Amino acid sequence: MSDPAQKARLRHAELVLILAVLSLIAPLAIDMYLPALPFIAASLGATDAQAQLTLPTYFAGFAIGQAFYGPIADRFGRKPPLYFGLAIYIAASIGCALAPNIETLIALRFLQSAGGCAGTVVARAMVRDLFSGADAIRVYSRVLLVFGVGPILAPMIGSGVLIWFGWREIFWLLTLIGVLSMVLIFVRMPESLKPEHVRPLRLESVIVGYWRLFTHRNFVGYALTGGTMMAGTFAYIAGLPFVIVNVYGYPDYYFSAVFGINAVGFIIASQVNVVAQRRSSPERVLLTALLIQIAAAAVFVVDVAAGIGGLFGILLPLFVWIATMGFVIPNTTGLAMGPFAANAGAASAMLGVLQFVLAALSSGLLSWLTKFDDTALPMIGVMAGFSLLSLLINRFVVKRMA
């Protein structure tokens, strides 16, 4: 007979994997289709600017959709909203694969993200259901181990599908991922919402619940600390292809290589964070990561402004900046959601809404700045600005324990 402790460890690992898959569903639909944007524009007779609208539209759906799933998950449990959201995601992915024009694709991308974001909301809520304190942060870090593989593999898979088949087949692959995820949830995912934590689904109670989150100083402080850093990360995602190819003149495959190397740093840091939780408080680990980030940001701003080292002059500080997100994301998530066991769904939703609203603003800001400056300065300037803002929020908004 197998050792019960061994069974428990395997079940824990399986649960972490399921939560990571849930978190990956919606982000994969960003990373996998990015290499196909020029081909989508050509195929549908659209401009590059029109094709690029499929990205901020996706962010908007991600931000808005999360606000609805939180209260639903707190009332009906974690699995029903997943089935509902994944059904929308699957249908929208099929629609994207069959889209006859760019306007239809833009609209369906909104629905695709509005459905897929259910996985992100529920995954965070389930971690809070099952774990607390440093244990929760360690689980978030382990989820990021799998989550971090997405940015490495997704662009490569998308490029391969694009070369061998075409851009529409990328959306068929996303459809298949959605179907398999639904099967996995049905067969292996437990329901984690405790009966005593069920919340009524009345408009008044939903508004009151969200208001309590908005007026909870530490929730807002930690959510904005992580959200501003996520905004800087999305400036990096949106700006890096332009910087590598258009600014420095390197082949487009450099983008996948740099993106992959930085994602490895992110994965390693997220696992170092697991160890760090045993030796120091989450607050101290977070502050250290933010200080390292602002130092890295200062270095790549100076490098670009002074023209030191070209692309390779910013790659090392950029690697450090992205790697420290492996500390920032799990710690801000765990610290923000810690006090909200009774309405973890709403807290998870609000956390996601803040992050993706800031991400959409970041993308818009970067797009506006690049109209006036065609160097790497807009990208690294936005990243540095959000680094500074994140550190200031953490120091002056978060209430320190006595």
C-alpha cells in the first residue's frame, strides 16, 4: 500500500498543476498568437494598427470579465463559473478561427478573454480557500513555476503552428486547450469553497463587498504594488519586439530567445521565493525585490539614454527586472488576499481587474510615447516609471504592522 504522505504530496502537486493550467488559459491566448499579427492583418485585409487592436481589446475583456466571476464564484462555488467561462472561451476561440474580417476578430477576442479569465479568478480564489499566510505564497510561487513556462513555449508553439499550418490553426489549438481544461476540471478538480463562506448574490451585497475591498488600505496597497509592476511587464511584452527588430535591427527570432531567457529568470526567482518565505517575512522579501527592481530600472534607463552597449547594454538589467517579478507577483497576491477568506472570489476578481486596467493603460501609454520617440526609451521609461510608482505605493499606502 502506498504511503499516505506520498499520496498527499502527489495530490498537492496535482492540485498546483491544475491551478497553474487554469491561470494559463487566458494568457496563452496572448502569447501564442503574437507572432501571427502581421499575417492576420494581411489575411483579413486590415492594417497593422487594426490587427494590434486585438491585444488591448483582449486586455479590456480580461479586466471587465473578472469583476463578474468573483461574486459568482463566492455564491455558487469555484467550478460552475469555470464551466460557464470556459464555454464562452471555447465558443469565442472557434469564432476567432473562422473570423471573416478584422472587426469580427476584435469583438471575439474580447469574448475570448472575458471567458478565459474565469480560470485566473478561480485559481487565485482556490489557493486562498485551501492555504493561508506563507503557505499560500509558497503555493502561488509553485503555480508560477508552471505559469512561467507559458511565455517560453507559447510564442514558439504559435510560430510553429503559423509556419506549418496558418494563423487560424492557432485559434483551433486554443479551442482544444479550452476543451481539455474543461475535462480536467470535471474529472480532477475539487470544489474548494466552504459552505460557511458562501456569499449571497445580490447587487447590494456585491457592491458592498467590492466597496470593502476598495476601502481596505492594505488590499489596495498590495494590489496596486503588484498591479503597477504588471503594467510595467506589459509594456515590456508590447515593446520588446519593436525594440529588438525596429530599433536595434536584430532578426525577429531574437525576440523569442530574449523572452524565453527572461522567463527562465522569472521561474527561478519564483522558486527562490518559496525558500525565502521560510527565512524572512513576505513583506521584507517584497520590499527587497522592489528595491532590486528600481536599481535594475535605473541601470537600463542610463544605458539607453547614454547609448551604452546597444541592445546588450539593457539585456542584463532587463533580465534582473523581469526575474524579480517572480517575487513580486506571489507576495503581493498572497498579502492582498490574506484577510479575505470569506470572499476570496471577489478579492481575486478585484485584484485581476486592477492589474489589467493598469496593463491596458500601460499599453496605451507606450503606444502614445512611441509616436514621439522611436528608440527603446519609451519601453524602458514606462517600465522604470511603474517600478518607481510601485515602490512608492508599497512604502506609503501599505500600513505596516507595529
